[in-house]
Amino acid sequence: MLNAFLWGLLATSSLVFGGLIASIFNLKKNTVGIIMGFGAGTLISTISYELIFHAVKIGRGTGFPAYGFFVGAFTFYFSDMLITKMGTAKSSSTGGARHSQLIIPMVLAIILDGIPESIVIGLGLFEGGTISLAMLAAVFISNLPEAIAGSSGMKSDGWSRKKITLLWFFIVLVCSLATVAGFSLFTTTSEKWLSFIQAFAGGAILMMLANSMIPEAYEHGGKHAGVATVLGFFLSISIIILEHS
């Protein structure tokens, strides 16, 4: 259980690093977009070859991977819509779009994104006793631009470096506990339900990529974000091949 917590802590620690980077340096939006594109590429390959492929393999013939995939996707979709409405309502109530009014929706969105990823890391430890390096790298890299973008808004709104860092530490703690949950709560779960859980995470993350991460990467990074996405995909798939060779 301690190992699960530490691996979850390592995977999500990039949120703290991203917060520190943004609070110390003034990064250009183009740079953030390129990092975001790279993170999206790593997640795409990890979803395909580490989550969905494995879910289909252990849940073949049951339909559970398909059910989990769509339930995960639409769970994120409707939750994200609710969070967006919260942010819009807060912005309208103050007559402007100040970042400080959007902190709670942003935190909820990042936690909603991070929990499925963390649970899958814990499941990997439960099933094989080892961590997937590809999943670890994908989560670590993809968290960086989220933290950088969020922290840049906090910084422009007058948040201190200490306050920003404490917020990210809180989110990292929540996600690390989700890794422990993935490791400890599913010890008696059948393979078909494990396939459902993995496919659920894959669907949720894919919906997040399509609706948030990839559009923002292109908006900030332009066509360079596409190049970064390809490179991120290549890096992740290379790690997967090395792991299984």
C-alpha cells in the first residue's frame, strides 16, 4: 500500500513542479501549448496500448470493456459540463472572468482528470506488482501544462508562491490516495470488472483529451503542438515496446 501511495505521489508530483515553474518564470503560451501537445501524445498511446488493449484482453467476450469505456467517457463529459457551468456562473456573478473566481472549478477538473489515471497506476501494481513506465510517464508529463496554465492564472491574480504550491500539494495528495484505492479496494474484483474499470479510465481520459487538452494545445501552440503530440506518442509507444520486449 505504501508503494502504491509513493508511485501515485511520483506520477502526480509534476503538478507541484508545474506550479513552481509558473510561479517563478513567465512562460509564453506557445511553450505551454507545446508541452500540452506532448502530454496529449503520451496519453493517447497509453490509453490505446496500456488501458483499452489490456481491458479488452482480460474482459474479452463480456462486453464490460465497451460498457466501461462509454460510461467513463460520458461521466467525464457531464461532470465537465457541470464544472464549466460552475465557472461560468462564478464569472458572471462578479461581472468578469477573474481567475480567482474559477479556482474551484479548475481544481475539480484536474482532480476529475487525475483520479482515473491514479487508480489505473494502483491497479497495475495490484495485477502485476510492477508499475507501467508508459503510464507513469504519460501522467507525469500531461500534468505539467495543466499546473503551469492554472498557476499562471493564480499568479496574475496575486496568489503567493506558497499558496499556489499548497494547493497543488493538496491535489497531489488526493490523487495519491486514489492510487492506494486502485491498489487496495479491488483485490477481490473479478477480471471483467477490472476490465470495466480500466476501460472507464481510458474513456474518461480520452474525452478529456478531445474536449480540453488537444484544443488548448493547438490554441496556444499552433501547428507546433501537432509536432509535439507526435513526439509524445512516439516516446510513449517506445517505452511500451521496451517494457514488453
